[in-house]
Amino acid sequence: MKVILTTDVPKLGKQGDVVQVSDGYARNYLLPRNMAIEASAARLQELEQKNKQLEKRRKKEEQIAQSIKEQIDGQTFVVKAKCGESGKLFGAVTSKEIADAIKARHKVGIDKKRIEIKEPIKQLGEYPVRIRLHQKAIADIKVRVEEE
């Protein structure tokens, strides 16, 4: 029996996959647990349309990420922070502060979870930071921490 998986099933496939399984496995396990639906011609066509829409959305997201990367890649962003006499910060520079600095300069919103800081920034100076905008769009920037 051919079924379309509605959830990820270990050792069988991911959501949206069309797989061939035995009749008993489908009727007694997959279908009652809403893990799959029977693959009819109409449902296969519907799945194909959904996949096309998803592909369009992914391409659009990738293009947006590439344009953001072109804007910010290789640039230096300044973050002001309070510090003591020896140049040591009170606290650390967070990814949220870096995202705010990018937004203030380029009017581009970046999720703070996409910003990768190798080690906590606790001193004045310049630090490399990587931003994963998309799987294929990774921007490397520099963050300069200055005294407030």
C-alpha cells in the first residue's frame, strides 16, 4: 500500500514522503495514529502542489538572505558598553546587542539566534562574528566594542 507520511517516522521516512508499506502496517499502525494518509491520485497531486509552494518559499528566503549577506558581509559594527578602567566590560556583549547594532545601521532585522559568537565578548576590542542567515548564506562581520 502506498501512503503519504504526515509525520517523521523513524526508519521509514520524513513528513511528506510517499512510501510503499505492507497493508497491515499501514492499516494497524500508521493510519490509526495519524502518521500517514492513504496515497490517492488527488492527494498525490495536492502533495505536489504543496511541495512547489514550499520550494518557491525556500528560494525567496534564500534570495532575501543573500541580499542581506551582501549588505553586511565584511563590515564592522560598533557596540558601546560600560567598562572599568582596565578595559574589562561590566557583563558581556550579547548577540541581541549585535543584532540591534546591525538593525540600527542597515534597517535589517536579524534573529539573535543566528548570530554565532565564538567566546563571550568581555573586553574592549574587535571580534569576528559569524551570522548564519541561511544554509547557503553565511556572513562574517566584525564587532568593535567601545567604551560608553
